[in-house]
Amino acid sequence: MAASRVLLLLSGRPVSPSFVQSVCRLLGAGPGFGPWPTHCGFKRGRLVLSDRPFPGASTTLPLQRPPFCPFVALDQQQLRARGSELPTNRGVDLGVAVILQSSDQTVLLTRRTSTLSLSPNLWVPPGGHVELDEELLDGGLRELWEESGLQLPQDQFSWVPLGLWESAYPPRLSWGLPKYHHIILYLLVVSQESQQQLQARIQPNPNEVSAFMWLGPDVAAAVATMEDDTETSRHLPQELPPSILIVELKEDGGARPLALPVSTLLRTTPTTAEGKERVSSGTKFALRLWLQHLGR
């Protein structure tokens, strides 16, 4: 098995969770949806988590999973019956995602291309895997640059860790057995540049990104409160714009502005596998944390 990127301290004992183990459950999460306060230590290329303080812990972050997390749904009987179909030589991977906030208090989301094998057509913040020798912030900034072309001068931004998300793909057991298992660390990176200044420098990678947009607090609040596994959202603003402006990449390498119906962003995770455009569950969680950071 490759070197563990996510290490748990359980009663002071280091444990590397296997691919099929729910990290939330190992850390003592109950039957609810969370979030659960989790003590975190950031190491080069690694994340150390515990349900209690430990030497080297630098912060406490909320950890959450979706209500339909397949690693919770997989009980021991299913694991014995279908164990040969699940990866046995992998642990839980570590990812980092950057919530890039402009000085106008808008955040950047990108739409993953429809050809990607992992989470196609989803609106997410720029992010990806952290290399083994990388600091977590450096990995997030590298992914931001690789996906959007944005490089941020070190003296023109501040940052803070927002929270942790236990992610699986496929996201539901009804879609099939999971092939990917990550803990995603969301980092809020606050730029001193305006949305207009940042957008002027964006050069999306067409192999990974098919569109991008800037989301303000009001629409973000509507998206963040549209919970998965519910028919209606809670506390939706009475008035929302019918559409939001995005920039979509064209096949010839150019780009065009496009009005995207806000209803597209309010879709929840379907019970059957499909590639409909929507905002990922983890992104909704990160938007809720961002709004809390703003005091909304």
C-alpha cells in the first residue's frame, strides 16, 4: 500500500484507515450528518486527525460526510460478500480544494469537464491531490494554477483552513461500489484583487475545466442550503435571479459568456447514476463554512 496520506490517532494510537473504512465513523461520529469537531495536524503531504487534542495539532475543523456516504452504508455483511470488488491495496486519499475569494467577496467555482472519470459536470472549487512532498497550502495553490491559470503573489492573499469533507465516488451506493475515497481539506484563500482583476488573468485548463463562475453570498446561500436527500431547501431567499453569468469554454479554444439557470445549481445528488450538471455536496458544505466565515 502506498504511504498513508490520512493518519488517525485513535486513543493515542496511530491508525491508517483502509479504503473501505469510514473516517467519520472511526473518529467516533454518531448516526447524524455532522459536522463533528476534529483536531488536525498538517504535515508535508499528510493530514493527521483525532477526536481529541494531541501534540502537533494546529487547529480544530468541522468534519462532515454526506447523508448517503457509501462507506457508512456498506455494512460488514456487504463487505464480506462484495469485498473482491473493492480496492484492497489503497488507503484513504488526501485532496485539497481552494475557495478563492476576491476582494468583492465572490468565490470561484469551476465546472469539471464531461469527459473526466471522476465527478464529471460538477461545479467545484479548484483542487486535487496533494503530492507527498508538498505542504497542503502549496498543493492547493498548485491545483489552482493548474486548473485556472491563476498564480497569486504571496504578499497579496491570506488563507485559513475551513473544514474537512469525507468524499466518495460514485457518491451513492445505488450508483455502484465506490472507486475513490478522499478526505478533502477546504482552504479559504482571500485575495486582495477584485473579481475583475482575477478574471482577467484566468486561463482555464480545458482538459479539466469546461466553465467557471463567480458566486456571491446571496446565491451561495441558496445553493448551500439546498440539502441533498430533501425535496425543498431551508431558508431560501425569497428572490433569486433566474440565472447567473458563467464563462464557458468553446471547442475552438475560445470562451463565451453564458446565462446559467440558478435552478441548475440547486439540483441535489440523484439516486441513480447520471451526469447532470450540479454543485457537489462537498462544495455546498464548503460554501456554508465560507458564509459562516463572512458572518452570514
